[in-house]
Amino acid sequence: GAVVSQHPSRVICKSGTSVKIECRSLDFQATTMFWYRQFPKQSLMLMATSNEGSKATYEQGVEKDKFLINHASLTLSTLTVTSAHPEDSSFYICSARGTRHYNEQFFGPGTRLTVL
Amino acid sequence: DQQVKQNSPSLSVQEGRISILNCDYTNSMFDYFLWYKKYPAEGPTFLISISSIKDKNEDGRFTVFLNKSAKHLSLHIVPSQPGDSAVYFCAANNTNAGKSTFGDGTTLTVKP
């Protein structure tokens, strides 16, 4: 149980275009979803926290107009990178948390974004 | 200000020996701690956790120790296996805040 999927696993796009990444909890209801970005030196940076049906809470330094997060249902959250630039190239990982295991996050497999 | 620190970016251990990964934190409001394991190009997977009311939790080859007074926790893996080679992240929760704070990770290499 507690499986989280991400789609796509890998995306290459041109500079200036927008890219949408989906995060789904497959076998549980995710009351909260988190979006992370992993930098080359391996640290996980929390970008934002989203609760179903409400606006996402962004961490300091993360542009909310650039990284649009929608958590419209208990099983789906999306991250849209708008007007992507090469510096947005990174590994984006989502995680989900349900009500049964409140302290534990279940991570998706990640999405590798490359902006040309 | 980094609230969760894993001071060793890497650790190399011989197969069969003990691996000890360390984690320090500064926020006394943290009340739950977790270790995650991550392989390249994959998301982290939960390994083991401990509540602040305990000082030890054991699950098979994995044991987590918590020293609240020192604000320090460690993950022991014994015996270490080559398949344990991965990046290990320490995470700390303030349950009221509802989110985890992660360390930078330690890359463990277990040599056959």
C-alpha cells in the first residue's frame, strides 16, 4: 500500500514553454502533498505544501507564479513549471501523506526535467 | 539556518560490518524522526522512524537511536549489505507544523 506515482518520469522542453507534472496517490487519500526539488549535491529542497482544496503554501524563495501547484482532489496534485528556463532543470519529487500514517510521507519516483 | 544536519556526505563500509549514519538537529520542537533511503533517479522510500518519547527503535537490521538531550539521532545497519548502498536522508517532523525537514543526505557505499 501507499503508492505514489508521478508522470512524466522524464521531460525535455524548450525554454519558455510550460511543463505540467502530475502526482497521484494510487491506493490512499492524500490529504497533504509536498513538492520537492533535488539539487545536484543531493539535498531535497521543499518547494511547497498543498492541502486538498486549498491554496499551496510555498517555502521562502520559491516563486508561486512560476511553480503553480494545484491539489484538486485527494489523489492528485499537479506542479506546472511556467515559462521554463534552463536553470529550472532539475529532479522534481512529490510526496503524499494520508491520515493513517500522519508523520510519514510516501514519495513518488520523481520527474527529471531538462529545459533546453 | 539548517535545522537538520547530516555532517558526513559519504560513508564507506565493508560488507558484514556495521554502518552508522548520524544526524543532528537544532529545533527542540521536532517530535518525530524518520530515515529514508534513496536510490539514484528514484524517490526516497521510508526506512524506519522514532518518536521523541522513545530512545530506540529496531526493525530487522536497522536500528535508530535518539538522544534528545544531544539533539542527535543515528541509524545503525548491521550487518551491512551491498544492496544497502544508497543515499540516506534523515528527516525531522514538528507534528503541529505538518511537514518534514530533511538533512542533506549521506551516501552509503557497502563494499563486497
